[in-house]
Amino acid sequence: MPHRKRTVFFISDGTGITAETLGHSLLTQFEGINFTQVVMPFIDSVEKAEACLPRIAQAFASDAVRPIVIATLIDSAVRETLRRSDALLLDFFETFLVPLEREFEASSTRAVGRSHGATNSSDYLRRIEAINYTLAHDDGVSNRDLGDAEVILVGVSRSGKTPTCLYMALQFGIKAANYPLIPEDFERGTLPSALEPHMKKLYGLTIGAERLARIRNERRPDSKYASLENCRYEIEQAERLMHRHGIASINSTSKSIEEIATKILQDVKLERHAY
């Protein structure tokens, strides 16, 4: 029987975001294994790599099976230091850069931190601007410059609008606003007047009533706001409004933020800016 507990180290000479993202994609393919995940960023010298070895050894002793090291390391000396550990080392740069160098007949820069550094100032400023815009236009707080939004999410409170908008801003530099649909809108049977000039930018989020009730109960336990009956009513009314105005929507109940954002960008036909 395979071991049900494994320790995985994400080791990087930068932030570790790339190692984590790619590593998680691999680990999700294995069910029934309890992964203890350890992130070790900014390991950019042999001395720092040496300091990692005792912790890796400790994990080996504790789990009685060798750990996994998923790495993004430019410096070969740092990588070779980690090879001295009793671990399975998977380094993404080593795996892919060497074949690409052969294919391109060119050497890579071997520069640390290129994936998530502010190497392109215009791209970096675009992302910061998008994040600031999204924060300023969260939950209908401001109607100012709403026309500058690239997409405006609508839906009932706690349906996932805020995290989706922030993800699109942070990950893709998209200016995303969001606006809640509230009982007053349902009584009038119309969208908030501030949204009327921007109908082509609207995209709806809906959610299962049971899921919404659980989320709202964490915020306001035993309230009418969080009751299953009220959640069902608000979702039904919001979906009617979206249908009446021809607003495309997605159900967020069982989807990750990444899936929701990707579907929205695809449907709205927004250009993704990779950072």
C-alpha cells in the first residue's frame, strides 16, 4: 500500500508562486494522500539551500518515506545542493529550460525572479491600477468611473463577486467592478439605475441556496438574511432579473475562483494579460 501521508516542499529562488501553482496541479491528480505542504521562497544561494536540508531530513524521519521537492531554481549549484537530500527533486526550470535552449539554439537569461518580478513596469502598473480600481468599485461602493470597468459582476450578496473580481485584477490586470442585487431591486423588478448604461459589461453570478445559506450564516448566524427561505427567494429573483435583461451568468456553487474567472473572461471576450 502506498504511504497516505507525504510532505511536499515548494522551494524557489523567487516568491514560490510558480512552484506552488504548478505543483498543486500535479498533486490534485492523486486522491487519498494527505499532503503536508511547505513553501520555502527566496532560496537563492547555496548557503540557503544548505539550511533547507535538515528540514527535509526531519520530514523524511517523521513520515518514514522520502519527501517531494518541487522547485523552480535557476542556479544549478543551488539545485545540486538540494539533490543531496533524501527527496525526490522535481525542478521545472531544469526540465523545460534545457530543451527550450536546444530548440531555440539560444541560452536563456538564467535570471532569478522573472516570473513574478516587476520587470515590465508598464505591465506592473497596469495590474496595480486594476487592483486599485477593483477595490474602489467593490460591492457597489462607488458609481464613479463605472464606465472604465472591463466587466461588472452582479449577483446576490455573498455569491462570490468580490473574490472573483480581485482574482481577475491581480492575475490578469482586469478592471472588474461588482454590484449587489438587493431586495429593493427585486421589489422594483429592475436593475440598479447605475448599471443601465453599462448593460454590455454585466455578467451574473448565481449560487445554490444551501451553499449561500451556509456562507451567510458564518457572517450573520440565525438571521433572516442567512435563512434558507430568504436565500432561495433572493437567488430566484436575481436569476429572473438576469434572464429578463439577457445577462449571461455562471453558477459559482461548485466552481473555483479560477474556473469562474476563466469562464467570465472567455464569455465576455476579454484579453488575458499574463503576469
